[in-house]
Amino acid sequence: MKIIIIGAGFSGVSTYLLLRRMLPPPEHTITLYDAHDPRAVRLRSGRDGLASPEEATRDSAATVGNIISLEPPAVRLLRFIDHKLYDTFKARSYVNRHYTLRSARGHTLAVIPTADGKLPAEHTLSCPRFDSWQWLHEHVGYDDSVCYRRATEVDLARGRPVVHFADGSRDDADLVVGADGVRSVVKKALFGHEDESSYGPAFEGFLGVGGFVDMDLPTSVTDLESMVFTFGPAGSFGYCSAAAPEQRRVAWWSNWGSPNAPAGNTVLEASTIKEQLLDRHATWRDAAINDIIQCSSTDRVYPVWTTPDLPHWGQRGSVLLGDAAHTLQATSGSGANQALEDAVVFSLLLSHYMTTSDGARHVPRDVADMASKALYEIRAPRVAELRLRSRNLYVTNKRINSVVLEYLWYLWIFVQTHVSFASKFLSFMC
């Protein structure tokens, strides 16, 4: 079987590593393509740089959702996918043992352990998105494994899928894996005959800004080894350590409601963004938030995109994984986690159907379609649950001007987090 994987983010690299192990050569060939070389992007744009506004919704974007968090199940999946990759993330990320949820008025709404009680024991890891992307490429090998070419079109109308690239070249395969983000060219090939609003990026009604600052870690992070999320009438503000403690690097993000989506990333003067942040958060009772804002220098505001519910995640020798299939809200903190789950489930399914199917009865494309169908049936309900849970944290995308409504929102968050934690605890105890 010949397999092309488009996109070398979490889902693409993980699928590449797993299928290379489960479907070894020479009978099977697997090629991994990505539009951007992390080495070139870093040279062009700096540590946190984004190469262009068009990259704003790609899996590999450097600043969108500037920090990634890997929850315990995802950390265990990393170990299953590749132990050396697991070791890299464990050594270079910050280990968060708690989530702390606060109100803008200084109330602690919840302190939730990140450990899930399962073995081997793990906690949530946090690291810069750009760094994680670079580690993935370093691990598979820049020159040996990743072909740096931008896919512009996928043709699924022929007997075999054909991928066209920006340099004029093309490649065909039995299976094309679309791990290429919310603006996936594979997704466009699958659903392009329909209205784009039914499959394209959907604006969630929120804008975001974020970045990194070099400063001493706030005690609210170090005391409980925690990621801190604060909710208020003008949106939310979060921060955590972006690396091992000795590096003194804090990641932060702020989200707020907006009725209209901008055309793309909005580039502003850093001083203007700082003024807007102070307007939203200056009165919030957390000194660390003000310290972070004063040290911030980001100049980009980005819209929060999601993917509409799709009727399937693959047909005709193609499959969608990660953000290409189900971009979740930035507030879910689960994008990378779900990408890893997709990669593992699909790889196991494809390997299963390849080894149990009679080659005379099932051509490779049919096997790929069976695995794609099973992936959707297994994974779509879980993704829908996560999307609903994330939306439940935000009752409106408008500024709350009533103290009563503000406190009702805090009560809503308190109930949502404690009911969820209690149910998990009870299920664990039972």
C-alpha cells in the first residue's frame, strides 16, 4: 500500500511513525509532506514567529493557540507511539499537576488535579506550540523523512487519489491522510462540491491573543504546579509555564467575544494590544496578569476557528485526522490530545484491516475506506462531547455588564467543573 500523509503536526507525524512500524516496507511505502520547514520559519520569523497570515489556522502555526497542553492519556499515547519522542516532551515541557480556575474578582472556582488516577501516572505537560512542531520534525528527521512541499489540491475523482503541489509536481497513492489543519486541502477535495460553510472554518465568536514572556514564574503556577485560567466579564485570561522551571518562560493567552470574524490575523502595534488587554483585565484581582501584560510584546490578534460537524472523515481513499476533521475551541485545550488519539486509532484500524482482509477481495482503497469509516464511528462521539463541554464554559460571547449575571456565570463554571470532576472521581472509585 502506498500512503501519503499531508501535514507533519501531531496527527501527521504520529500516524507516520505508527504506520511505518505497523506496515513496514518494502510492501508498504509512506511519504510525509509538510508545507513548512521549522528551520526556515524560525529563521524568517524568530522564536514565536508566524511566517505569514495565511498560516493562521494551520496545525503548524507557531503562535495560534501559542501553548499546547498534553493531558495524561495523550502523554501515554506518546509513549506508545515512540518512547524517544515521549522522552523529549517529558524533558522539555513543564509538568502541570493542577488546573486552577479563578474569577476576575479573585475567587478560586476550582483546583483540579491533572492526574487521572491511571497507570503509569502522568500529569499534563505544557510547551510552546512552535517548539512541539520543531521537536516532531527533529524526531522523524528533517532531511530523511519529511518532504517540504505545499499541497495545493487533491484529486479524488480518479481510481487513485492524486496530490498536486505548488511546485507543479504531483504524487498518487492508495491512501491520502489529511493531517493538514482546519483549512485542509484533503477536506476540500472531500466536500468541495458543497457550500464551504458546511465544511470550512467556522468562526466561534471569539478572538484571541497570546504570547510568551521571560519572567519569574508566578507563585500561582509554582505553588501547585498549575495552569491558571481566570474568567471575567470581558473574557478570559490564562497562563502557565511554557518550559522547564529554570527557563523562566511564561505562556499566556487572552480570549474575548466578538460578533464578527476578521479576514485573518490582525497585526497591530504591540502598544495597542497592551492597551486593549489592560482595558479588559486591569481590574482583575491577580497581580500576575498585570505583570504579564506589562511584559507582553505580541502584535497579533487571531480569530478562534472550529470545524463544523462533518458527516464523515474520509472516503475514496482519503481520511481526515486532527484539526482537519474536528478543530476544537481553543478553550478546550484538547486539540493536540485529540490529534494523537486520531492517529493511534486510525493506525490500529488500518493495520487491522490490512492483516485480516483477503487481498483478492479488498483492494487497498477499500481497506482505507473501511478504516476511515470505523474511525469516524469510534471517535466522532467523543469529539462532540468535548466540543459541548468546552462551549459550556462560555454562556455568551458578549461583555457581561451585570454583576448578577457575572456571579451567575461563576456559579455556572463552578458547577460545571465540580460536577465533571465528581463524576470522574466516582467512576474511578467504582
